[in-house]
Amino acid sequence: MGETENHQHPPPPQVVVPPAAPPNLALSRGPTWAPAEQLHQLQYCIHSNPSWPQALLLAFQHYIVNLGTTVLIANTFVPRMGGDHGDKARVIQGLLFMSGINTLLQTLIGSRLPTVMGASFAYTLPLLSIINDYTDEAFASEHDRFVRGMRTIQGSLIVSSFVNIILGYGRAWGELTRFFSPIVVVPLVCLVGLGLFARGFPLLGNCVEIGLPMLILLVISQQYMKRIHSRANLILERFALLFCIGIIWAFAAILTVSGAYNNVKTATKQSCRTDQSFLISSAPWIKIPYPFQWGTPIFRASHVFGMIGAALVSSAESTGTFFAAARLSGATAPPAHVLSRSIGLQGVGMLLEGLFGSLVGTTASVENVGLLGLTHIGSRRVVQISTAFMIFFSVFGKFGAFFASIPLPIFAAIYCILLGIVAASGITFIQFTNNNSMRNIYVLGVSLFLGLSIPQYFVANTTYDGHGPVRTNAGWFNDILNTIFSSPATVAIIVGTLLDNTLEAKHVDDRGVPWWKPFQHSKGDVRTEEFYSYPLRLNEYMPTRFF
């Protein structure tokens, strides 16, 4: 008994209760959205097709949207080269013809994405260098000076095209994109759209009485009026752009005929009047572009090196546009081998442009990718059909010149919306990363800001004749650096890739690398074959480096 009474039981073990996790107030306040690799509100994705009548109208819209940049480039450079209205019409025909050919090639054996390959402003500084070299020379006529400039452009495009061909089909460009993560893609795609802000309201402001009604009417009809009736929803969401162009174009014609622009500045007349392009009267009825139509190409090393810089910039901008096109067409992110063959084929297209005497090289059209998001239709077939319109109107010049006479502020109003959609699609890639990481916030912020600020500095300090901030005794070196750092997308790639791969790069989960990595390989995701494989089993006959 004594032992029992004196026995003391050990105290019961203390259970340490972990502190309760703070409640997730976001869940209590409303739903949260899981990351989505594909947009679910598209009515037709990359490999689904609307009916043929709708596809034809949608394809015509793509042609019209691409036409605006084509005319703007011709209006900007042809007069400075010494060309007349007839030369301008032939240049537009050549640009449209090559745009149609290159778009068809890209959608068949290139990126396979619904992207239009349109004329690029990346070639501005090399073109101005060529123009300056011939300004002080004596020619029998201004037309001779124009032809000499076109022949020099031909030679420069032909030689510089091999840079893209080697980078693409040598897989070097694809290896570069393996350093990308969603943190790099966000500023790249955003600045592909935002970097073209000068084509938006600044161009619209040249004729506010036409451009502003176009912008307001397009927003109201395409976004608000479509909710009136289910059938109105279908028609206006897809075709409001055509209706608005017709209405405002007719309004501009009425103002022109009524004499509203008889006593205004010359610049206002050129922007507002519908009869100032003089393209209908000067364009030939039928003209088929053919190789060396301007004569034998002229090869100058200084101009070739400058054009190489523009070729690199167009490749960087096309890469960002391809990511946006994949997002807005319901496809997964393009893998490295697809980007490589796309850039390689873009080089082949640049070679063809040099042979056929195009004014500039092409790049993936940002505006047309925005049209995919505006209409919610990412069908590849629609874009392929649009190439028929481009080629048809490039051959039958009078008909093409009729649509080319649309005032540019109307196109600027359209671009205000389309370029914004592309920029916003870039923001959506951030959902695959840690949005609360201060490291990610730093990389994104610096890449976006410098991607806008550095090009703005270069553009603001570039003279009318194309001399930028970099001014050494080597003109070709100046053209390369000034061209590269005048491109927001290119600066975003340089800054974003450098920071993302050197600043705490081991935090792969925060960077979204686990989600991103499968899309970098041809067999990494089962959907890659579905979206990006060659048609008609061409992969069985192509070298493996091409797929």
C-alpha cells in the first residue's frame, strides 16, 4: 500500500496546437480564378472554322486592317525617296503581294498561327540612311533617284535575310527563347502592343473629326449595341469593324465634297480628305509584281549592316506577336522549335521581298492579332483566306487603290483598340507566376519601364533624316544600335531575359518555369502536335530541324 500511495504519475504530455492559419479573406469575398492556359471565350479557335460566308467577311477585315500600315509606310517613305503617286501605288501593290505570300507560308509551314505578315516600321532607320546617301547625288529625274533607292533596298534585304535564315533554321533563335519565362513574356508581349502607341491617338489626332467618331462608334457598336439582341450580338461582335469603317468613310467623303477642307493646312487635307491619296488615278488596272522589277539590286556593305539590325528587331517583334497570337487563338505557347522555324521562314520571306523589290521587310502584324481578340475568332483558315484578298488587290491595282484611299485616322482609331488588346493579352501570362513575389515585381517593373523609356529616348533624339543618339564615324554601326534600342519589344527581351536569368534565378516556381518548361519542347505537351504540326503529313518529308 505504501508503494502505491507514494507512486506519482507523470504529468500528461502537453499537446502543442499550431496557430490557426489566418482566414483567406479573398475566398470569403468572392471567387478566385484558376490559371487558364487557353482562353475559353473564343468562338472559334485556331483549328476550328466559321462558315464560308463568315470566313470571307472576316478575312476581308484582316486585309483592311493590314492595309492601314501598308499605306502609312508607303506615304512616309516614297515621297522622300523621290517617287510620285504612281510609284507609291506600285510600292503598295508590292507590299501587299509579299504580305499575302509570306502570310500563306507562315500559316502553312511556319508558325502555323493565324498571324498576318505585314510591312514593318523596324526598317525605318536603314531606309533613311539609303535616302540620305542619294539625296545629294545628281540624277536625271526624281524618279531615277527613287529607282536607285529601291535597288539598294533590294540588295540590302537579300543579304540581310540570311541572318534570319541562319538564326532560325540553325535553331539559334529557339535556343535563345529557352531562356524565356512568363516573367519575360509579359513585358515582351505588352510592349509589342504598347510600343506602337504612336500609331494610335497621335495619328488619330491629325483629323479628330474623323478619327474620334470612328473610335467612339466602334466601341459602342461592338461592345454595347451587340447586347441588344442575340443576332445583333453575333453580327456586331464579328463585323462591327466593317460597318464602322463604311459609315465614317462615307462621312469623310461628305465632308470632302462639301468643301469642309478647302481652306485648311496641307497636312490636314492629306489626313482628312478622301481624294488626296491620288492612288486610284495612278494605279494600273493590272500589275503583277515580278522579281527585280526595279532593276538589278545594288549591294553596299554599310546599308546591309544597317538592314541586319532591322532584321533582328523584326524577329524580336514577331516573337512577341506569336505569343500573343497563340493566346488569342486558343493555342498553347509556341515551343522553341516552332519559333525557330518561324524566324527562319521570315528570313526566306525577306529574301523574296528583296527579289521582288519590296520597300521594307515584313513582321508579324500586331494589329491583325488584336483583331483575333476583338472578334473572338482565332481561326487559322480565316487568315489564310485573307491572303487571297491581299494578292488579288495587289494585282488588280484600281480595286486595291479604292480601299487604300481610306483616311489614315480611321485606321488609327482601329489601332487604338487592337493594339490595346494585344498589350492586355501579354498581362495574362503573369497568372502562371507568383504575383506576390517582390523579385518578380522588380523584374517586371524594370523591364516594362525601360522597354518604354529607352526607345522613347532614342526616338525623341532621332533627327528627321534618321540620325539617332548613337553617332560614331561608322554609319552602319549607328544604324544597328539605333534600330535595336528604338524597339520596345527588343529592349524588353534584352532587359527581361538578363534580369530574370541572373537575379535569384533559382526561384523557378516563382518564375513560372514548371508551367513554362513543357511548352519549350516538341513532346513536352500533348497539344503541341495538335496546334503546330505541319499539314498533310509534311513532317514525314521535312528535315527534323524544321519541326
